[in-house]
Amino acid sequence: MVELNITDLHVSIGDKEILKGVTLSVEQGQVHAIMGPNGTGKSTLAYTLMGHPSYEVTSGTATFKGQNLFDMATDERSRSGLFLAFQYPVAIPGVTVANFLRTAVNARRKALNPADKGIPILEFRNLLKEKMNLLKMDHSFAGRYLNEGFSGGEKKRAEVLQMAVLQPEIAILDETDSGLDIDALKIVSEGVNLLKEQNVGVLLITHYQRMLNYVKPDFVHVMMGGRIVESGGAELALHLEEHGYDWIREKVENGRNGS
Ligand code: ADP
Ligand code: MG
């Protein structure tokens, strides 16, 4: 059973502490949603887990497959099966979606077996077609330059396609739902549900509750001020949609005052 284990993680940007002790475990096959107001450190958590150089881990640990994640370079984390879908995916002009994905698939295969000669082209084409069909994507998509001129919805779909093809063990999605119209949201959600069926563990970071109408999380966590201040099941997300975050804020403040 592959697990991502985060314990008492503290992270700073410059001299500003953003994460102030985050503890969380995600197992393969589980969907964890992290919700919370803007500016509370959700993206910071995602970027830190993937090794963005601006984010400094000042204390705490994270392990993936029993290894210290922070000892691994970003590409190593990715090859070993951790995936981060970006909130703002970058365009790579000149590199087609298909070429990009084939290179990534081959890197991952080589990590699992150093003698691997790469995926045969026909097998890759079939894999790509199968996943594009599942995500209801036009096949011409594969020949376009990655993210160049993609609409918001297409970028998000391309991220989910990457996950479906690469089959990571744990995937982190940072606001993959933002900027999607309802049809694109449904398709992306189906993609996430598909990942779960394939036993991928998903850390779903979202500002809005609406994606959780289509993806049923096993666990919901609320982040505030760089900490997880509340955890529960899917019902917590529904409660948040109805009542907002104020009641949690009050609870946290009362807790600090010791009452
Ligand atoms: P969220 O994803 O929950 O909206 P972020 O993790 O993006 O929050 O940001 C958390 C805090 O860190 C915010 O106060 C934000 O202003 C700050 N922050 C994020 N990135 C940087 C940066 N590169 N330099 C300085 N401060 C940053
Ligand atoms: Mg964010």
C-alpha cells in the first residue's frame, strides 16, 4: 500500500512562515479534499510536495513509499509515482501533447525498470486513444502543442489526461476545478473518479464545493492559516457549502483563547 505521509510540516517563503504544522496521510485509492479560504497555504502545500525551489521546509517530514520526499529531486518524485496537476499549467510550444506524454511514460517505465526500451509506438497510441475516449477528448488534441492556445477547460483536461496515461500512485490536484464550465467540470470529475477506480490516491485541493458534487471524497480537510483545522467525511464539505467558513474560524479562535 503506497502512502504519502506528511507530519508537522512547516514551510516558509522568504522569511514568512506559510505552513505552520500540517499533518496528513493519503493512501492509494483514497480521495482527500483540502478546502479553505484563499491565501491559507493550499497551493504552498502542493508546491512543497513537488519540490518547488521557492518553498523552504523548515521542519517536519514527508515520506512517499517510505522514502524521505525532501531527499528526492522533483523529477525523481514524479518518476516514482507522485503527480502534481498545476493550478496554472504552462505552455510548451513545439512539444505536442503526444510527444510530451510518451516521453513522460518512458521516463516512468525506466524508473521502474532501468532496462526498459520505451513503450512501443503502437501500444502508446492505443493507450492514448483509450484515455482520450474516456475523457471525451477529440483525438486531434494529441497533435497540438502542450497547453499552447488551450482554453482553461482544455488545460485542465490535458492535466487529467496526463494522470490517466501516467498512472501515478498519488496525484495532487491544485484547483483543477477552477475556471471550468459545468460540462468540463463533469469530465474532469469523471477523470478523477477514474483515477480512484484505478487505485490512485488523490489529494484534491479546491476552493469551491462544486467539484465535490461529482467527486465524493473519503475525507475532507479544512486548511486555515497554514494548518488543517478541521477534518471529516464528505458531509463536512456540504456543511461548508451551507454555512461557510466562519464557524470554523470562530472555533479556531476560541480554541486559541483556551475556552
Ligand atoms: P492558497 O492556495 O490557499 O490560496 P497559497 O499557498 O497560494 O494559498 O498562499 C499562501 C500565502 O503565501 C499567501 O499569503 C500568499 O500571499 C503567500 N505566498 C504565496 N506565494 C508566495 C511567494 N512566491 N512569495 C511570497 N508570498 C507568497
Ligand atoms: Mg492556491
